[in-house]
Amino acid sequence: MGIVERKEKQKLEIRKLILDASMKLFVEEGFGNVTIRKIADLIEYSPTTVYLYFKDKDEIFFSLHDIGFQKMEEMNKDLVTINNPLLRLHKMGESYLEFGMSNPEYYNLMFIQDEPMNKITELGCEWVKGDTAIGRLKETVTECIEKGYIMKGDPHLVSLSVWGFVHGLVSLAIRGRMEKFVPEMEMILPVMKQSLNWFVNNIEVRPAGS
Amino acid sequence: MGIVERKEKQKLEIRKLILDASMKLFVEEGFGNVTIRKIADLIEYSPTTVYLYFKDKDEIFFSLHDIGFQKMEEMNKDLVTINNPLLRLHKMGESYLEFGMSNPEYYNLMFIQDEPMNKITELGCEWVKGDTAIGRLKETVTECIEKGYIMKGDPHLVSLSVWGFVHGLVSLAIRGRMEKFVPEMEMILPVMKQSLNWFVNNIEVRPAGS
DNA sequence: TTGGTTTATTTACATTGTTAAGTAAATTTG
DNA sequence: CAAATTTACTTAACAATGTAAATAAACCAA
């Protein structure tokens, strides 16, 4: 079945071509300016050809959202080596902030935009990528609690809180709600890290009298 | 000049008609399904009439975003009577969560969607409504720090952190990213409140040995 | 070569935001 | 009151969009 294989490979190549072009447009012109026709122009196919590889526009966004999680995972892979769970949690947070601020378009698709989730509910399946990422957070939080680094509590709830915290910062920033707080662009990430620092300091259980 | 006055009043009435219709559509059919034509249909005018009252679609969204802040302010007006600043901060947080969850469309316009901010940067002016709301948060946080209810730190940074926290929860919830954490709809707000509770407990300075 | 399958394109349509031009009524001016 | 002008609105139209149907071209098995 060598021919079938080759065909499949070609099919995947064009899919990739479409996704790359979409992301390029997404980054350069913003979410609202990604159109099927521009994508088609960029890959030098007719607009309708795109529909041979993706059911509709939302499916393209869903695929990009997926790629975003892969990128994030890659960025996080070194963190497992950190032994101290609270330090690991802190670094995970920093990594999250960095990912969001340096890939706002992916972040947008992964955690803010509705379109990729539409696709998920439409297919009746779960948000696999997001859930596994959160799963890893939960492991670390659980370890923090078990080893007494942070106050005893429901790991589930604490994980949600931690995620909420970093997501709040990133999403405020990339949607332009932080300008009054942090007027200079290049200060946003540092300030967010300070904020995370404050957060971790506060949830850390300090030995009595320190 | 009674006639001029009456005319102005009529003009405002139609503006309100448009805004109400927009909000109705927004709530019932979602952000993406608000179209000028549907608005016009609803108020029984031609689509172009809308443009006599609003420069463009974004200006409608901006006005709605503004109304959202008014509603929020109204919801918060009782809070100033709370003397204990940490309790006040806690209640402000709860109120914020409640507002977001019971008015997701307004929340969307106020803190997530790009369009209203486009209008602001276009006009070269500031995000007045948002900034004053945040100002009130900052006052309470400052008081908390001064009176020793929470750890000493930069009020600016702490305010951003608090805001980030509650915003993170609300925006994850209304963009459907919390389903795995909290599968039952009606549990979302309670869980978010628990989360806020945990947060406040952690930032509160406890007397040594308690 | 023939007939079927895959892959792409050309047309086409409905929906969108928005503008330009036109019209009828209301108001002002003489 | 009659003429001029302003106001409030509509009709018609344009360009851009997502997407479907019809069609043509390329490819391959028989």
C-alpha cells in the first residue's frame, strides 16, 4: 500500500500548509482577520480547497489550539526534574505566564476563544489536551499539600485557584486590560512574575515565627 | 428651545432602543450573532438607521461595556459600609464573581472582548470605567495592608493579583474551561466562592500560633 | 484505453458591515 | 402662508465573508 501511504502523507502536508498559513495570518493580522480566502491565497490554492482538508473554519482553530498545547507541553518538559514541589509549582506558573505572553495567539485559542470549544462540544468529546495539562498541575499541588509546603486543603480546589490566578493575569494582559497597571509593555511580564511571587509567598506555609 | 430638547430626548430614546435590542441579541444568541440587521429588525428600523445613532458596531459594544460597569457599580454600592477591610475585600471578590456569572455577556464586553478596547485606543482616551473600578479595589487593598490584615507589600501589585485571581476564575468559567473541574453548572459559583475563600485565608496574616 | 476515483477549481449564494444617494416629513425662514 | 432647508429615515448597492454545488482535471486500476 505504498501509494496510499504517500497520498496520506501528502494530505497531511497540505493540512500542515493550511495550519501554518492560518497561524501566520493569526499572528500577523489577529484572530478576526483570518479568512479562508486569505489562507487559500497564502498557500496558493482556491478557497474551497481548504474545505477538502478541514470541515470548517472552527476545525482549523481547533487544530491550532491543539498545536498550542503541544508547544506548551514542550516548554514545560524540564520542570518535572524539580524536586521541591512548591518550587516546581512556582516554575510551572512562571512558565505558564511566559508561554501566554510570548504566544498570545495560541493562548487565546487554548483558553479564551470560544471556537475551539464549540468544536469539542459539537463532537461530544472532552477537552483532552486541557485536562491533561491541568492534571499535571494537580499532581504538583497534591504533592505540595502532602509534604506540608502549602496549607492543607482540597487539591482540586487549590489547583483551580492556582490556575485561575495565572490565567487571570495572562488574559487580562493579552486583552489589554492591564495598561493602567503596567503602562510599559516590556514591564508586563516582570510585574506578572512579581505578582506570582507574592502569590506563592502567601500560600507557602511558613514555619511559626518566621 | 423646547423643541431641540425634545429632539435630543428622542434621540436618546432610540439609542436606548438600539442598545437594549443589541443586549437582547447578545444574551440570547451570543456575541457572534449580534448583527446590525438583526438589531434593526428588532427595533423595526432599517439597518442604516442604526448608523445615525452609532458610528459603527464597535461603538455599540463600547456603550454596552459602559452600561456593564454601571450595573456592576450598582451591585457593589453596599460594600463600602463594611468596616473590616479584609472582609470588605472578600465581599468585593464575591460580588465580582457573582456579577460575572450572572451577567456573562456584560462581563465579556468589560474584561474579555477586544472590541470595546479598540474603540478606546481609537479615541486615544483611557479606560475610565475600568480604571475607577480598579481604583476602588486598590483603596481596600491599601487599607488591608496598612492595618496589617494582609502581608506587607506593594498595594499596586497586590491589587493586580487579587483582580487577576477573580478574573481568572470568572473568565475560565464563562469560556467553558472549567467543565472538568466543576461538571455541574450550578456548582460553578459555589466552587468559585470556596476558591476565593481559600485565597483570602491564605493572604490573611494570622496571629502567630493560630 | 476505459471507467471510476480523487483532487481541485469555478460558480454561486446568502450573510455580513457599511456607504451613497434618494425621499418624505418636519421645521425654519421670508 | 409659501419656499427653503434641515431632519429622519429608507432603498440600493458594494465588497468581504463562509460555504455548497457543479464541474473539470489528474490519476489509477481493469
